[in-house]
Amino acid sequence: MEELIQFDKDVFLFLNNLGSERWDGMWLLITKQLYWTPLFLVLFYFILKKIGWKQFGVVILFLALLILVTDQVTNLFKYSFERLRPCNDLSLDGQMRAVLVRKSFSFFSGHASNSMATTTFIFFLFRKHFKYAFLLFLFPLIFAYSRIYLGLHFPGDILTGYLFGFIMGVSFYKLHKIYCPIIFRSIKVL
């Protein structure tokens, strides 16, 4: 286990030290969800145009539940493992670029898990409708890498977050396939 942790730290140091002050501002923008709003709005527009208001409302409901569950489980892991963020790890002091400092725990990344979960869910729902839907996966890749660049997560935190997010996205996609027809039958009865 110690070798794996050291490997994670070594890969982190390599990736983190690729950065420079010149690019710090860009990565600070990338790491904030708010600045991704135009992309989300464009995506929602295409989804709405494809499926209509009622189904769009159900998709939004599933996305909200997906984010809620993914985020809470991620926090449960963070507070169970209590792994220090790289910016707080004294063994990395003087070896890394800490662009941002946060006091919360590191394992595993909520940015990675939430972005991968939502992207996976949307990808599976709409892959047949949009030829280039796979490009959606650029969002979690760039978004989560910003956390390494800024000194907030180890690569293992990101990869675990991706894996967990993928599992959650697929699970909610399957739940959507099962319950969406039931929801619409219920709405017609009302």
C-alpha cells in the first residue's frame, strides 16, 4: 500500500509541476462549476429540443438526484478515509505548486465523481441522438485535471472519483430506463 501511495504522490508531483504561473488563472476558472454554465445551457438546449419539456423535467430530476447521491457518498468516503489534500501534505512541502489551498479531505474527488456521473448519465441517454456525444467526456477530464494542477487532489483521488462517478452514472441511467415509463404513465393518469 505504501508503494501505491508513493506512486500516486510521484505522479501527482509530475503532473502538478507541469504548470506555470502563466496558466494558473485559466485553471482557476476551469475548476469552478459556475464558469461551465454556458456549456451546460447549450447542452440543456439540445436535450430539451430533442425530448421536450416533460421528459426534460424528468432528466433534470434524475440529474439532481444523481448529483445529490454521488456528492453525499463522496463526502462519506472523504470523512472516512481522511486523506490529506496534496496542498496540506507536509511530505510534499516545497516540491509542489499549491495554487489553491483547501482544508477538507482529498479521497476521493467530488469534482471527478460528480462530473463523470453526470456526463456518463447524459452520454448514455443521448448517445443515439448525437453523433459526437463521446466528446462530452472532455468535460470531466479537463475539470478534474484542474484539481491536480491546483494542488488539491492526487491522481488516485481523481481516478477513483471517475470510477465511482461512472458506476453512479450507469446506475442512474438504468434506473431512468426502468422508472421513466412509470413516471409518464402516472402523469397521464393524473
